[in-house]
Amino acid sequence: MKLLTYTAACLGIVLSNYVFAADAQPLHLRGEITAINGNEAVVTARNGTKTTVILQDNMQVLDVSKTSLAAIGENSYLGIAAAPAPEGKVRALGVMVFPEGARGLNEGHFPWDKGNNSTMTNATVAKLIKKDGATELTMRFGEKTQLVVLDSATIFGQFVPGKRELISVKSKVLIFAMPADGGKAVVQLIMVGRDGFLPPI
């Protein structure tokens, strides 16, 4: 639990920097590791863009695996990447189920980069209602709430602390990094998907 709490704290620092440090212009890199050479790796995005990243000794590694709606209940703490939906709701593109030790991590509702006008909601499930073939969540963060619709296209993941050895060629990853000289990026945190699973946020 101490390791999980430490990792969650570091993740919170990283995500907070990404959301609020406007002058830092941090990067979210999603794709597959296609080469590793010492402390550098090449991440290839789905559109073919390649980015060389520097793997720091003190970077955080999270081990991400696929899960399902069954893992979610009232009081679950989730990170939800979503697209706009009618009536002030958002439609979940990807959901990350947080372990209990990471509850409260970077709580809030803010812009994200999974598409036009996408958002991230880190919050607690206050209410879960299934109707008309979909599931609607009332997510609570502080005194505010956000309605989220889950459907058949929503992808679900979960994470635990991971080790550097998880990082290998063909790993699917989501990397939080800062730009460096020469078009490279310095990794602060890397989410590594198990069995070819791309972290869904």
C-alpha cells in the first residue's frame, strides 16, 4: 500500500502539472514502443508519428490491464476521458478504475486530448443507473457533479504500480512527458498496457 500511495502521489503531481502548467506544454504520447536503445525508446502513434523518449531512472511506471463495467459500482473512484454529449452530459470514451490508494487523485473535471472538446473527469461514482442499454453515472467531485454516459464503445482499464521491466518493444503505452531538446521527450510517467491493451484515457 505504501508503494501504491507513493505512486499515486507522484501521478497526482504529474497530472496536476499537465493540467495547470500552461507554459510547460507537456505531452501525452499514445501508441506502441517500436524500439529501445539504452535509456531511449521510440513511441509510434497510430498515425505513424514517431517520438523518441528518454526513460528516466525516477519515472513512474503503472501496469494497466483491461477490465469491464462489472468493476464499477457506487463509490468507485474513476478517471473518465469523454466526448461532449447532449443535455450537459459527456460520453465516456475510456474509463480508468483507480485503486483505493489513489482515491482523490487530481479530482476534478478539465479539458483532455482524446479528441475535439474532450474532457477528463476524476471523481467518485455517486449514482449508477442502467437504462435503455446504456449506463449513466453521476460523478461527484467536491460540491460539483457531472453526468457521464457509458455505452458499448466505452473501454475500461485499471492500474497497479508497475516495474520498468514491463517496458518492451511492442508494449502499448500512454506516456506523460515533457519536451526536450532535439524533438525528444522526457518521460515522467508511463502507463504500460498488458497483453497489447492500450491504456484507455
